[in-house]
Amino acid sequence: MDKNNFSQHINQNRITINDPFWSKYIELVRDEVIPYQYEALNDRIDGAAKSYCINNFVKAGKIAKDISNGIIPPVYPEDKWEYTDDNCDKNSFHGWVFQDSDIYKWIEAVGFSLIHNPDNELEEKADQCIDLICNAQLENGYLDTLYIINDTSKIFTNLKDKHELYCFGHMAEAAVSYYNATGKRKFLDSTCKFADLICNTFNDNNIKGYPGHEIAEMALVKLYKATGKKRYLDTADFFIRQRGSKPYYFDMERGYDRKDDSLDYFYNQAHVEPVNQDEAVGHAVRGVYLYSGMADVARELVNEKLFDACEKIWDNIENKKLYVTGGIGATVDGEAFSFNYDLPNDLAYSETCASIGLIFFARRMLEIEPNRKYADVMERALYNCVLSGMAEDGKSFFYVNPLEVLPEASHKDSRKRHIKTVRQKWFGCACCPPNLARLICSIGEYSFTENDNTVFSHLFVGGRISTRHGEITVNSSYLDNGNVSFSIKPNESFSFAIRIPKWCRNFSISKDYELIDGYAYIKIDSECDIDVCFEIKPRIVCCSNLVRANIGKACVMRGPVVYCAEEIDNGKNLQLLRLSHEKELDYDGEFIIANGFKEKINEDLYYDFDGKTKEKECQIKLIPYCKWGNRGENEMTVYLNLR
Ligand code: FUB
Ligand code: ZN
């Protein structure tokens, strides 16, 4: 860990995005997703699962007022994951235990969006939500509607399952985003009040607990950076040091009876202390949120050992647990990482949020060590698994992102019930859509980092960036033809480092450069233009033969984009297609046309092989994976048999 290598992402406020690919997504989020999600939070979408989120804040606001007036509220002692109209009192908390996080993610996305596009009406709506949130806050700073509505005596008694610190984490991320966008302090101040309560509650002399679902760690670091209050960083560090230490906190949580609970410490990444972890295990979203927090703390406190653990975990994900689409979390069982090289295509979980969390982890690793391996994964996840999470019209979403879909199997085989064949309007457990919105609106923050000597260009998103060292304008047609040009107006000499993606075999740069760890470093002394051309053409990509699901198969990629075959273009029974590696692959600006063969159907269940496969030549039409499922329910596969 070399402090000289540390860099920092460039805040959204200093970035204007103008990019043929990303601007459309940002507009989609602004025009469709954000308004749609607001309706969802208010339970106003016909046929969609109910959120109850806003309603919970309204209920909690009344109770908080009663409490401050000395009125003792009723208690609803149910203990559930999901509270529905059917299983609880109508006045009690409704929805999943972490339902509060949805409004926070929405506000965070609104904050990022307002920076690109000021919008008084939207800001007013967000202010109203913030008023609602602040009204629900107890005088001591506590804020989680589940416990405020149902039973304040149970606050912080079930950290393992009940997500109070998770909701706090999203609150903090939202508060910083909204403050950066508007300069308004109300939400930030109320978040700090809750953060202070958390710092006072959890420390060496008080409760030695830690979040069951991580995120508070990285959120506290963000809050520390926004406010300068060191105690937030210390509490993030405290949570990481406590996790996995013995005796296990979750065994003896305050007053919580776990007699019948079979505790799986791997699920919560609490099996050993993070500093001694070397493999990505357990619930995938929790994992990558923890690893992001670990990287943040390692960097802020220059903790070499913690960074070593992050590197080991990173290598394990990158080389043994990552789908070609940038998806992680191979099993539905615990929404979790599976064992090494276990990457089934048709059973994949690959949650949208998990890939988003992987991007968080990747950027933090990049900020410590500028090595292209992190940005390569960031880009892989972004262009594939993450974007697959949203329909082209921004109105429906995938939570799970499989690499192979057979609708009949999803409908008839309960092992594949999690594999949805079409995007859903909304989810009761709606973690993914708002996560997508906040990531897309802040895409600029993943594109560049800078330090005292260098500006790093990681993703090639077009726009204007104001760095410490000068103004940079990026013109990008990266995905179209691999061309990216930078116009640089420096205010001092500095080094400009451009990532050369590993997928790119040939590239040209119009200036002299030195290649280090996958970055081309260029000395900038005066105003200049740099033209970069990455050769981007379709290619056939194979997978390690330790991944049993992909033996004899391959997929097609172009640049960072993974392609897939859909039934609508190739007919039923995609398993019969065979990709020919000898013929050229054509790209027509949207689809890739591959040459191959289609086996004839053989209805004999068993037969003696005569050495011949009956097949006929065919063209295989491939669409970017992130766009699959936009033309109705149908079969889809990323991997094809290789001929
Ligand atoms: O527990 C909160 C969120 O719900 C997780 O991050 C998702 O995986 C889903 O389980
Ligand atoms: Zn999710």
C-alpha cells in the first residue's frame, strides 16, 4: 500500500456528462425511473408489489410526536422479515424490515440527478420526503420506522437481522448526496444526529456489535469525509474490528433468543475477523458492501493488513467467483457466493445490487492502487449485469440476472423460481431498482480519480471534468468504434493516466506514454488533445475449464459488452446452436451475427452414437446481454456450444 498511489474520485458537482451512451441512461433515470419510483414508494402503481415505505414514515412521524408529548404508543410485538396486510395489524409497520432504505436510495438518486439537471419540482418532492423523514426521528436521533412504529424497547436488539444500521447507511449516503446537490443541511444534520447516537451506542465501552447487513461502514466513512467528524471513521473501523471476533456478538445479542436459529456466520461475513478473511463468502451484497467499507477504512487509516485482506478477497472474486457478465453471487441459497468456480448459468442469482456493490468495491480499490484489474471489473459489471437490471423503458426491473433462461423451467421447476423470465414492475423487496438509479446518476464518479500528480481516466464516459490539475473534455464513442479523445487545459503540469482495458489487443494513443499496471501515463505540460483508439471487435471468449457449466461452450463479447442469443431471433431450443470459431463475427451497429450450426432435434432419449451430428448451417443473432428480455418472454443464453 503506497500512499503516493492513493487517489480520490471526482465529485459529481465537477462533472458534466455528455455521452452518447450514458446521457440516455441518465435521462431515462431522470424522466422515468425517479418519477416511477416515487409512485412506487407511495404505493400508486397498479399491479405492482406494495412498498409501504412512505406510509411507514407517516405512521412513525405521528408516533415520534406522541412520544415527545409523553404519550406511550401501542406495541406490535410481531417479529418478521416481511410485514404484510395479511400478517400484521394495520397500524403496525408494513413491508420488509429494511423498507426505509428505499426512500433513502431514491433521495440519493435525486441528489445526483439534480446536479446534472436542476428541477425545482423534484427538489420540492425530495424536501417533502426529508420533512417526513425528519418528523419520524426520535429526540435522541434514532430513526428506523420499524422500531419506532412497532416497539421502541427493541431498538438495536437484533442487529443480525433487522437492518437498522443498514437503513442508517443508506440514509447517510442519501444525505451526503442531497447536501452536495443542494447545499441544504436539514437531512445531513438529522443523519449526523443518528450517526452520533450510533457512535455513542456502539464502541469499546458500550455495545460491541456490528451490522448484520453491512453498508454502515462505508457510509460512515462517506459521512466522515463530508463532515470531517473523525468519530464516524472510528465507528466504521470499530464495526470492522468487531465483526467475526469471539465470542460472536450474534450469539448473545441483547435479549434476543436465538435458540432455534441455526447461525451461519459465513452468511454475514462474520466467521472470522475481516482482516483475516481471504475469500468472498456469504450473502453477496452484504459481502461487497463490507469489502467496500474495509477498503475505505484501510485507506483512511493506512491499515496495510486490512488492505491485504481486501486484495485477497478481490482476487478470489475476480478469478474464481465472477460471471462473465460481472455478476456475483452464484446461488439463491442465501443470495450468496458459492464455492470457487461454481458459476451455473441457469441457476445464477447474480443480484443487480451485488454487481453494484462490486463496482463500489472496485472503485475503492482503484482509489488505493491504480491497477486496471479493478476498473476492468467495474466496466464488466456496469455494461452487463447492472444494465440488465432495467428495461429499456426504465419501467421494469430484474433483481436476479441469470445467464440462461428457459421460461418453462422458471414456471415449473421450483429450483428456478428466482429466475424471472421478464422484468418485474416492482418488488416488495425493492432493493435493486433504486440502487440502479443512484449508480447511473453518479456514473461520473466512477470515471475519474485524481491525486496530487495524476488524473486517472478509468471509464470513458464523455463530458467535461474539472480536476485539480485542469479542465478535461472527453469526447467518447467508446462502444461505437473505440474512439475516445481528451482535450486538456491544464493549470499546472501533471500526469494523465488512461486505462487500457485488458480486452483490447491493439490500441493507439496520439502522445507518448509509459504503460504501468494497465494505465498509459502521459505527461501534460500544456494545452493539448489526446486521441485514443481502442480496437473494438467481436470476439469469442471461453471460460476456465474448472467452471463445469461452461465446458465446450463460449460466449461472444465486443469490448466490455457481453452478447447473448434470444429465442425471438434464433428460434426455440438455443441449446442446439453451435458457434463456429473459424468464421468472422459481424457487428451491424446493434447485433452481432455469428456463423454457426443448429443441431437437428433428436427425440430419441437415448441412441447409439454413429460419429455424426445432424446439423445445418445457420446464422446466430446476438444482442447485448443487458438488452435481453425487452421483446417479451423467451429463451435466452449467454454461453453457446462451441463447434
Ligand atoms: O437485505 C437487504 C437487501 O435485500 C439485500 O441487500 C438484498 O440482497 C435483499 O436480500
Ligand atoms: Zn437488490
